[in-house]
Amino acid sequence: MIRANDNYSKLQASYLFSDIAKKVNDYQLKNPEAHIIRLGIGDVTRALAPEVIKGFHDGVNEMANDATFRGYGPEQGYAFLRETIAKNDFQDRGADILPDEIFVSDGAKCDTGNFQELFAKDIKVAIPDPVYPAYLDTNVMAGRTGEFEKGRYSGIIYMDCLKENNFLPKLPEEQVDLIYLCFPNNPTGSTATKEELTLWVEYAKKNQALILFDAAYEAFIRDEALPRTIYEIEGAREVAVEFRSFSKTAGFTGTRCGFTVVPKNCMIFNSKGEKTSLHAMWNRRHTTKFNGVSYPVQKAAQAVYSQEGKAQVQEQISYYLNNADIIRKTIETLGLDYVGGKNSPYIWIDGSGMDSWKFFDLLLTKASVVCTPGAGFGRCGNNYIRLSAFNSLDNVTLAMERLKKALALKSRVTNRSGLTNRSHVK
Ligand code: MLT
């Protein structure tokens, strides 16, 4: 009898963003005239930069000619792209990463989800709450958790990220083996300093643990004092893997390209306690299960690093950061507490006690604005929503006007019904 992986039955019915998309589509069907503005999923809206398109076209043109056509490429990515990444993203920032430590892939979601395959089933996993759901769900699928009760899976060590700790996870009190970190953070938009990341690298070294560091949003860092890669931290090469993506950096959400850095001296341990090369394991997995990113896409990704490409991509990021500023200022005007929106495209808003799905429904039905309910990222997000800055300036401006009206209305209704409207903390 063909039997199912029972761990799937522990998962929530559907993936967060699929759930939201369904709700929004249902609403649109019932309200065909509604002009819905999507500030939910972090999906870019601006066209690929001209230099990137040129790289893309060059790649396509080469594929159109027998003399320059390419079939299977190296699974790990073409040398031209791995060398360009190593130099620009790491070596130029003083981080000692070599081209053959970079594995080009179709994006950070797949890599952050797949990486846990390399570890034993009974390791202790520490995951922030709130968190990007793919880290947690893939560990559930792999059978590293018990059942889901009261908003949490047993067997996971949750690291609460709350206002009281500046939305930064605290070092676990118990010994853990695998730690997921993401900075600038999705969903909260919070950032970590070099000193804060140093504490994690030291913890990992002391406990023979591994850090999976998701840096998909590093391009949004404008504060020069903040680290752009975990490899700016001394010793991180031995205990950290880093995930990167061109999705938000250069508008590749539909084009698909990212990469994972696995330093050669990053070791894990087999059941006999012997050191095992993580690089060799990931290489084995990658070459077995992945056949590389298409050549034109890798040419497009390389163009992100040309002089013109860098300038054009920076301009796009500034555009989204300007949207984030507009959102932050509106939220301030409304007297709501928030974090993020600086060095990050996400703004994490405290709903002053309102349940996050109720907040979601309110914004959808009264403002035709889509947010992401914080509960979808974990129990600590129950009273938060996330707004994303990825949309056009016109749409963001309009969405903020609608938000002001919808929330003013809500506040009047709540006051009239005698409920207290919690005073807003700054
Ligand atoms: C998000 O909205 O959290 C991201 O866009 C989802 C993703 O990158 O897969």
C-alpha cells in the first residue's frame, strides 16, 4: 500500500501566501469593482532594469545560434556568475568567500527549505517567532516536530521576537543544533548589528551548532554600520551558511535566481561524531536534485553587478524604500506602533490588540488593501500585520489614504461601542 508522509497532516491546511491569495481572489470575485492594492506578499512590481534585460537578451541570443548554444550547465552555476558574486558581494566587503563556495539556484525559498535535508532527524532546531513560514514547514515535513498545539509545534525551540527584545531573538538557554536567522528580517523588518551577530557566531562555535542565515533582503540596508553578510563576522565561515536572492534585490521574483554560500571549512558531525564537510554534502545534494539555472537568467543576474546594473538596481531599491518611508510615516500619524521600514521593505505594525486576521479583513473590506496577517508568521504575530513596500508609488500613496480613513472609522466605531482604543506607544 502506498502510504503518505504523515508529517504533512501536522501542517496548517495551506501555505500562508496561498491562503491569502485565495481570500483576496474570493473578495475580488464578490466585489468586481474593487481596486485592490496588494501590500501583502513581498512581490516586486517594477520591470527588470535595462542592463539586466540586456544581459538576459544576450543570453537568449546566444541560445539562438548553434555556435554559442548551451545545453546543461554546471549545476552549481556558471563560473562567470559565481566569480562575480564572490567578488562583489563578499570579497569587496572584506568577507573571504570563494567562487566555488557559491551554489547558484532558482531562489532562496527552495534553498532555505531544502537545506534541512542534510541534518539528522533528531537535531534540536531553534526558529524565531515570527518567522518566514518555509523554514518551519519544511522541518515539520521532515518529521522534526510533534503536533501543532496552541499555535506551536512541539519539538521546536521557538525564539520569541517581541517589542521587549527589539524583535531580535535571544540566545537559547538550552543547547540547540540548528539556528535559523534572517536579517533584515522577514517579517518584522528588524536588523541586527555586527555585535549582535557576533554573539550568535560565538554561540554556534561553543555549541557545535550551525546557523542558517537568510540575507535575502541585504540590498535594502542603507546604514553602513550594519553587516550585509554574516561573513563580515569573524569565525562565521566555520558555523554559518548564507542564503541570498535576486528576487527583491533586482526584481527577479518571476525570473528566479538566488544562491547559497557554503564555506568549505564549515563542518557538521556524523553519528560517530566525526567532522563532515557541509560543502561536500550540499554539492552532492545539489548535483543530484538540481540541474542549474538557465543560462539567460544567469547572464541577467551577472548584469546586476555591472556598473550600470548596480546603479539601476540601487535606484529600484531606493524607490521601494521611499514607499516604505511613506508607509512608516502614515503608521506614525495613525499613532500605531511599528518596527522596520528602514533598511527593509517590510513594516511590522502593532494592531493595538486587534487579532491579525481581523485586521487583515478590516483592511481588505474597508480599504481594499491587502496586508499579511502576523499570525501567519507565528504566535508572536497574532496582534500584528505586515505591510510590504513593493508596489507603485501611486498605489502605496492611495493605499495609505485609504488606510487612514478605514482606521479612523474603526476607531470611531470602537469608541462608540465603549471599548477602549489602546493608546499608541512610540
Ligand atoms: C514574503 O512576502 O514573505 C516573501 O515574498 C515570500 C517569499 O519570498 O517567498
